[in-house]
Amino acid sequence: MTVVEPDTTTAALADLYRQLHSDPELSFSEHQTAARIVASLAGTGCEITQNVGGTGVVAVLRNGDGPVVMLRADMDALPVAEDTGLPYASTKVVVDKDGKSLPVAHACGHDMHVAALVGAVGELSRRRANWAGTVLAVFQPGEELASGAQAMIDDGLFDRFPRPSIVLGQHVGPLPAGVIGHGQGPVMAATDSVQVTLFGRGGHGSQPENTIDPVLMAAATVMRLQGIVSREVASTEQAVVTVGRLQAGTKENIIPAVAELGINTRSYSAETRALLKAAIERIVTAEAAASNSPQPPRFDWNVSAPVLVSDPAATATTLAAFEREFGAARLMPLPPLSASEDVGVFGDFLGVPTVFWFWGGVAHEVVEEALSRGQLPPTNHSPEFAPVIEPTLTTGVQALTTAALTWLTSST
């Protein structure tokens, strides 16, 4: 196979990033994003497959006998209205399946993840004389729903493509641009979300005695749920229970028949994770019974991702390579984060190590100015979050390339 040198210069990657940022796509709708990835990988010598796990893209770069190393980037955006003021800011609005208009923005940096992985694949293609093995570049859909990794596995990711001996991934965040943040062991929390439906009996707001009010039922449930972490979780454990959605009714003088809650949890151990789920179901069921609900509540546990564990030994090896590449001053240890990621599903399924790190995307002066006011710069999922292109992009490419070369067979 003739390999054409790829056009993955900094300028080309920056242009790709701006295109992705201005045209974000929600989970499992990343069709144009996938097409741009395929076009950007032209000339790298990769075998490219689309529509894996829905809209995922898999690129296989073979370079003789040796280990198989997986590099992963997520690529979906969020239903957030961007407020960055950037000339390439997203103004996109889509209509969901229910006919509701939703703003869309890359408020979590997945566009930067994609551009960095494209750049790393190009760099590894150019440097084939320095390594041997196979690079499995996975552009994953649906991370924001914590289901894209499993969707790709269910679609035969590790049956149709080479099985890696290690999974490498990274996430941009509100650290100073150019800085690598790292941890070992549990680095991000497990997450579980449940959609709860509470049933009452509707009626006129002036005659509550003739109804069973699901709004009161929901309000009592929300308050009682706050006691799980403070009174049931051991003080040595970390956990979060958040009720992010409470919806009921259409008019102030009508008592509705149904109320809905959207509940999310974060945890770091299997025991605490199980405790949270059981406590939520127990409390919701008990409050419904206390309100004389005509039927039991309905539970739909629809989002789930395990604790993300960055394998200690493999992480130490990778960090040693980062220190040689970037210098110790650019490495920053981080505590475990309560946010979640489904990249760990890949390594857990295969029984191989995962190494995951963070890298900064905020200009140093912005960080310093925010800290001087006792605040933090805009974080992931904020309407104001958007990484500065450089040195963020170059650092992301370097980090993925360095990590991959650490685990591929050296031919020098």
C-alpha cells in the first residue's frame, strides 16, 4: 500500500477544530463530524470504517508486527447555547424527536478531542520508521449519554478490528493550556441516572382533597433524597445524589396526575454505587406509598458508566514518558473528579489497562484573572467553555502521540 504523507499541519488541524466547533452534533447524530474525520484522515494509510456503534469511526493504522494500542476520542456535543463570543461559536439549533428546539454546542471539548486524535494519527503515520505495531483510533459517539462505548462494543468493535492491549484517552478541561493533569487508580466517578414517574390522581386545584397530588409527592421525595449521602453513605466515601429535573403539571390551578424526576448519582466504589441505587428506589417507593399513590412509581435507569480507573502501573509508565516529553513542570497531579466518562467500558470489557489523563485548555491569563477573583474559569458544560486553540491543540496531539509510542514497539 502506498502511503501519502498526511496534511495534518497545525493550521489544518486548527481549521478542522473550528469546523467541528461551529457545527456540533448531539449524541448519535454525529454524521457530519464523522464525515469530517474521514476526510481529515485521507492519506494517513489508515483502514477507515464508519457507522460503528451508530455514527462511530474506526481507523486502523498498521505498521508491522507488534502491540495493538487503542487511542480514543469522543465526538458528541451538548444541548447548550454557546456564549463564548468566538467568531466560530456555534449558533446551531436542532429539533428533537418531540418537536422541541434545542441549542447545540461543544461545551465539553469533544471537538478538541477529535482534532487532537486526527493530529496524532497523522503524526504516527509520518513517524512509522520509529515504531511497529497497530494503532486503533476510535472516534466514539454518544459519550454524553454514557452509552457510546458500549454501543461500539455491541457492534463488534473488538471482533471486527484488532484487539488492543491498552486503551489510551484524554480529556481537555479548565486547567492552564499546555498543562497535563493526571491521577492513578479511580480518576472519575461512576454515574447512574434514573427517570422516575410518580403517579397521583389529578383534579381541580381548589379541591385538593379529591386528588392525590404528585407534586407534593415529588417535593417530599426530593427533600428526602438529600439524606442519602449525609446519613447513609460512610463519611470516608464520596458520593453525590442530584435531582436535576422535576416536571409536573400544565397550569397552576390544575393538580396533575403524574410528576417526573430525573435523578443522577456519582460514586467511586461498587458498594456505594449499589447503596445509592437501592436507597433511591426505597425512598421513592416509600414516599409514593405515604401519599397513597394509586400505583407504584416507575423507574427507568437509563444512563450508566463505571468508575474510570487509570491503571496505576500503566499510568506511571505513561507519565514517565510525558515527563521526558513535556518536563515535570507541565505535569499536575489531580484528585479524583466527580464527573464521569464511559471510556473505561472498553478496557473493562477487554480486561486490559486504561490510561486516562487531562490537559489544559484555558489561557494562563484567564486562569490567573479568575483565581484573583476567587473563582474558577469556565468549566466543561458551561456555555462559556471553549479551549483556546493553541497551545491546547498541539499539546493534545503531542500527548496522544507520546503515549502511543510508549506502548508500541520501538524500532529505533
